Amino acid sequence: MRTPLLATFLLAPALLVACQFLVGIDTDLPSPASPAAEAGLDDGGAREAEAAAADPCSSTNVPPPPTSADTDTKRDIVFALSNIDFAIDGAFRYGLNLDQRCTCPAADACQRPRGADAACDSPRGVDSALTPLLGTLRRFEVLDQTTLNEALRTGTSGALMRIEGYNGLADDPRVVVSVYGSTGSEERPTGRPEDRWKVDEASLAGGVAYLPSYRDETAYVSGSRLVATFDFPIDIGGAPSQPPLRADLQAGIIVADIGPGGESLDGVIAGRWPTKSILRDIESFPDPLAPTRTICGDSGTYDLVRKLVCGAADIPSAPTSDGQGRACDALSVHINFKALRASFGDVEKRRDAGGSSCGIGTLPSCF
């Protein structure tokens, strides 16, 4: 899935310096009918009862699979991203506790970089190390989220999600969820199933039409909420003159409400983005200090970006390393999104602009 949004907010601090050079978010994640609700408590009482019964610092804030039996009715639905919201204003609609702890007062899940500021979680243990970076960009007015979403709205770039084997009900114990890159829509998108989006060949297994490289065959729907967990890349944003920036999410998770009739998805993409992946991908972007080159390891711009990325690392890239005293080598990521109905168009090989001019050198790393 090759299309840039995060490129802007990762590079913007470096560009700002070169040229002159987790906000607290309490997002009560709704859940399926609870014992408190079934007992007849009103909404406020139900929330209080649930809060008293649960330990938010040991929960992922993700609904468990339903216990109901599956049905023979099956649907295959494709969605195209229509909007991405980085919640710079703190309005996360969904918040996930990726490491199942509430950092501050609890200890970090990993060893933070020496001299780095404390990386306290948002309320309920929500992890999103990108939030402080986004807040910085907002204060300096260097991030135009409207422009970033324009590419999705006009269909000049995008990403696709597919749900297979869905029974169409509020609960489905097993569905298959896949993600694909898109090189854009064949015509201006309308949000209806008739919209045809071209599929990026790079996101297909062996280049076979619509056979995904990235999917979760054990996903489920609980209380009309889709939950899928797997390692997958998500390309965010897009511009004809720029190469895409791929967010290679480890332990990635999609949690999204399915709209009535299955016409939309409204939720969050979250996960752990290894710092080495971020630093590798920025090498394909033009260096503001040397316009004829990309941002290489010997660039002053690269050094600035590296310090920002490495200083923000707050989580291990592998969940099995949580609490094991290992170095923080990833950033926790939360991206709110909305996706509307679509269909697969032709398979197309992406013609990426530019590419890295750095050659072979030291692999990007924070260590």
C-alpha cells in the first residue's frame, strides 16, 4: 500500500528547522452489551459499574470475540479509506492500550532513550507516541490535514480494506480481513460500491489479482465492531510528485464500527512502528538542505529527524518484549479513519517518484 500522509508530519519538524530552521485523551471505547447494562442500569451507572469492575491498565480496550454461533450467510465487502484523522485536537474516537499497562505511574514497557522526556500514557493506558509530534506541528502550523485528506477524497491515492465471510449481523465469530494498497480510483469516488479503485500490485501475494499479502483469517465482529490483528503496512497520504511513506505496523490492529447495512467503517488503525522502518523510509524524500539529494544519513536534516523519531520511541516493536527491560525500538501509533464502500478495479504497478539516492551505507538505527 504505497501512498504519503505521515511523511509530512515526520519531515515537517526538520523542514521547519532547515528553512529558518499522548495529549490526554480519554476515549471510552464502547462495548457490546455488558452485565451492568443487562442489569438495567442507566448509561451513567453502567459506565461506573464497568469502570469499577475492570482494571483499565491491564486491558487493551478491545471487545472480545462473540460467543454466538456463525451463520451460513456470507458477504464480501470492500472499503476505501475516505478520511484519516490524527486527532491533533485530542479527539480520538477510539483508544487502545497496546502494551496493557498505564505508564506513569506504572513503569515503561521498555527502556526509553537516555535523556528522553517521560512518555506517559493517555488516560486508560492509551498509547500514541506520535501525538506529541503532531502537537508540535500544529503549533507551528506546518501540518495541513485538509490537504492530506484531499488525495483520499478525490481518489488520487488510497488504501483498501476487505471483509470476507461476514454474516451481516452484529456478531460474527470469524471473518477474514485484508488490506491493500491503491494507486487511486478510476473515477472520482462517491463512497458507493460502484467506485472502482485500482489495486497496487505490490500489496498482492505473488502479484495474483486480489490475493492479499496481508490478512487476518481469525478476525471477528462483536457488537457491530470489527476487530482484526496482524502485521501489515499502511501507506498514508499521497502526492503525484512524492514517493509514499509506508508505516510497517507490527502487531497492527484495526478496530472499527461497521455502519448499518455495511456501508462504512469508522475506527482506528493502531500498532507499533519500528524506528528503523521510519528512518529507512524517509531516505526517499528530498532533502531541503540539498534539493538534488534525498535525506541520507550524512544529512543535517536526517540527523534532526532521527533525533525526533528516536526520542519519541515508547514501545517495543514486539509485544513479547513488553516489560522485559529491552530498549524502546518503536513508536506507538493511532490513526482514526473512515472508509466507505468500494470495489476492486484493475491491478496496477505503482510508478514511485524518485527513490533514495543514498546508496549503500549504514543501516538507519537509533542505536
